[in-house]
Amino acid sequence: MKIIEVKDYEEMSKKAAEYMLKKIKSSSQLNIGLATGGTPKGVYQELIKDYSQNKTSYTHIKTFNLDEYIGLKKDDPNSYFHYMNENLFKHIGISVEQTHIPSGTNENTVAECEAYENMIKNAGGIDLQLLGIGANGHIGFNEPGTSFQSKTHVVDLADSTREANARFFDRLEDVPKQAITMGIHTIFQSKEIILLASGKAKQQAMVELLNGEVTELFPASILNNHPNTIVIADEEALRGV
Ligand code: GLP
């Protein structure tokens, strides 16, 4: 794992966007895995800024999001479908057909998971995956204890994850209790991974990730075994490592 230490959130966002844009501009076809949450918002803003200045083409890009809440409709302001559209897609001229997010409203969740996993496979896999990290080490919505062999599946969200994400909802009770997420295996298959971390809230997770052992009790730890992962983290997040 390569660690790039940056000053702050802004520099982290710029570095990651720069890296992604270089790939986007130099590839004839690219499958990008995308994340939600507060962390990647700055990267998306940089991509939008670049698009408005340079009209970078995304016609050769397919995107696959990590996860989606179960039970939220696409137009729900807290669905990841809505998040991606508002924070990125509608600003960079990328069509709905190019973007993929698990459906949180398909009643047959098992079929939805299988279809999503197959869609990634049939597209040729993910070339570049963007990741955030939960304080408990979750990636996507893979909570501690998830098998490293897991593929796209349904998860019961940890109380700590629901509490951390409650800031986006009116009330804690409104945070869904389940989600569909790419599995650890699905994520690990990505040819290249960029993990972002910023701020004090991620300090403990960075200590575990960089100094701890590889264990299913800390899902992100598997990235230590990945051949091509870059961690871009700011000073605050790395304090203590
Ligand atoms: C959420 C998402 C993850 C994200 C993580 C950290 O639960 N499912 O994909 O990386 O939590 O979120 P944040 O970036 O807001 O700290």
C-alpha cells in the first residue's frame, strides 16, 4: 500500500481528482468504482470544476457505486442514487446508462445482488475504485466480521454506522437498517484502489489500517494485501500512525 500524506481535505480531494482525471484522459475505456459519504464530495467537486473548464469526455466511462440503502426510492434525498446525481453525474455529462448503483427497492434483494455482481463482471471488472473508510474499518457497507470472500450482498448496518450517517437524515430512526453493498472480494478484485481519509474522526481507523493486522474484524485491513492501493490521507487523519 502506498501512502500519500497531504495537508488537508482540499489537498486530498485535489490529489485524488488529479489522479482520476489522468486515468480518464489516457484510457479508451475505464470502469470506475465510486463511493458516497462526506469524504469523496470534494473529489467530485474537483471533477465538476474540471468538466466546466476543460469539457473532459466521460463517454468511455462506466461507473459502479459501492452500495445503496435498502428501502429508499431513487428520488429520496438520502438515497445514494440521488447523492450521485446531485454531487456528480448531472454535472459532467454522463448518461444514466453509463452509471450503475444497486437498487434499494428491488424486493428480490438476492437477485439484485447477483445481478449487480454479474454486471461488474460482464463489464470487465473495476479498473479504479474510490473508497472512503468507516471509523470501524468498514468499506462500502461491509461491517466488521464480513468475510473477505464476500460478493455483493445485503447487510444489517452496525448501530455505529447508522449513528455516523444519521447526520444526513432528519432523525436516527429514518436511517435504513439494511443496505446492499459490493462485497470485500468484489472490491478487492479492482485493479487499482484509492482510499481517502480526512480528519480526526478517521485517526483510529488509520492506526488500525496501517499498523494493525489483516483481519475480517477490520474490513479495510485486506487492502494491505492488495497489489495496487493508494491511501491519500491528510495530516489530521494520520496523526497517531
Ligand atoms: C458510509 C459509506 C461508505 C463510506 C463511509 C465513510 O457508511 N457506505 O462508503 O466510505 O461510510 O463515510 P464518510 O466519508 O462520510 O466519513
